Amino acid sequence: MGLESAFPHFTWNLWLDIIRMFQYDFMRNAFLAGTALSIVSGLVGYYVVVRHQAFAGEALSDVAFTGAMGGAVLGFSPLAGTIVLTVAGAVAMGSFSQRIGERDIAIGTVLAWVLGLGVLFLTLFTTHTAGSSGFSGVRALFGSILSISNTQMMIIVIVAALVALTTLIIARPLLFASLDPDVAAARGIPVRLLGLVFMVLLAVTVAEAMQAVGALLVFALLLLPSATAHRLALRPFTGLGLAVVFAVVLTWVGLMIGFYSGLPSSVCISLLAFVAYAAVVGAYALRQRMGTRQVAHDLEPASITNGLSDEVK
């Protein structure tokens, strides 16, 4: 029997397709872990957009890769290595100046050092320990959400719940400190401490999400649904909710497409997130262009003359 007949085919009967898909333990684990990761990615990712820390999120994904490779080389859990090094990198980044220019220089400095360390760990791993475990450099780069075990799924859900709860507890002061840090500091809000706490939350989120979509694609799950929500919502907390909804829906659809098409689920999730963001940006640009044309038409001399004539009559 060929591999193509090992799994059911897509039938356009969505309810039946979903039931068949959930017959497999690895898909149930993938959906539970993916849902937990999407919720926390939407919450944390929205603040990444609001705080203009996209570069920090991208840098931490590279730090996470180095941590995973370091853990594999040193003989302990890649997830543990990812979390430890990512949190350390986040604290180092967050300890520098809060001004965007100096912060970016600090992040770039940490990133350059970590990337060099990651190349070293990757070289050691491929030359000495490759094939000794189920872990691989490709898995660290692109993730493997369909191979998450029951234990890994439980850890992801628990850690994601803790991160989401912490984010919601500090949501209001963190939003104030993100939008106007000077006024927030004058009001007695610990802006610098909140920044450090948020960087730790971001680091844990990146470390967890890397298991699902990998170091190269974690940025898409973390940023694109939140950026899409930020474009659509005028109220911050409405945008926060939309970011969570978008992330969850995109993950679910990506998992289903990956299951029935045979494509990597992480790639499907990332591509869907990009398409959704591009569609929103394109629709917004088109609306702005049509609005500009309408204003230009209303300001044409003939239109103004006709309007004055009507008023005189």
C-alpha cells in the first residue's frame, strides 16, 4: 500500500474531514499545541507591533535556534536550551536603553554574537552528533508541529497558559507604557520593569513557537496576525482580541491544509498569515487610493463651479 493511501483524502465535506483528521493522535496534539501557541502569540505579538519591537522578535528567533542547537550539542533537551538562552538574550536586550535607536544597536550586537555561536553549535552538531536523536537542524529551522508528543503538548499548553495569564494581568499598564512611556513613567508606572517582563514573555513565546513553526518561520506566526489586527482595529483591546482570533484560525486552517495536502504545516501557516496580511494592506491601500480620487474629483474646478451655482440658485 502506497503512502498516498495511508491517510484519508479531502472530500469537501468539512465536518467529515475534520472528524477523520482528529482520529490521529498526532493531529490532536498538533491542534491543542497549535491553539495554545496561537493564543499566546496573538497576545504577545500585538504588543510587539505596538511597541515597535519587530526586530527584537526576529532576533530572539535566531537566539532560539542557537539555544536549541546548543542543547542538542551539550546533550540536554533542545527545548530547555532554547528557553534558557532565549530568556537570557531577552534580558540582555531589555536591559539596554529603552530608546528605539540605542535599543536596535544593542539587539544587533547580541544578535551578531548569538549567530556566530549558533554556527558553531550547528557545525559541532552535524559533525559529531547528527543522527543520534530525533532532533535535527532542519527541525530547528522549520519546526515540526506534527511530531509533538503528549508530554511536549502538555508542557506547551501549561507554559502558554502562564504566559497568556501574565500578559493579561499587565495588559493595561503595558499598553500605557508602550504608547506613551514618558507620561506612563510620570504617572508612577514602572516602564523599565514592564519592558523587561515583556521581553521575557516574548522570549518564552518564541522558544515555544519554534517547536511548531521553526526559527525561520516563528516571526510570521508572532507578527503577521497581530499586524493584520492592528490594521483593522481602532481600539487597542479590540485589536488584541482580533490578533488572537486571526492567529488561531490561521493555525487551524494551516494544519488542515498541511494534513490533506502533504505540505509542511508550518509553511502553510506562515503563507496563510502572509496572504491575510497582504490582503488587508492591499484593501487598505485601494480604499485610500479611491478616497483620494474622490476628493480630487470633488475639488475639480467644474465641480466647485457647479456647487456654487446650485447655492446661488
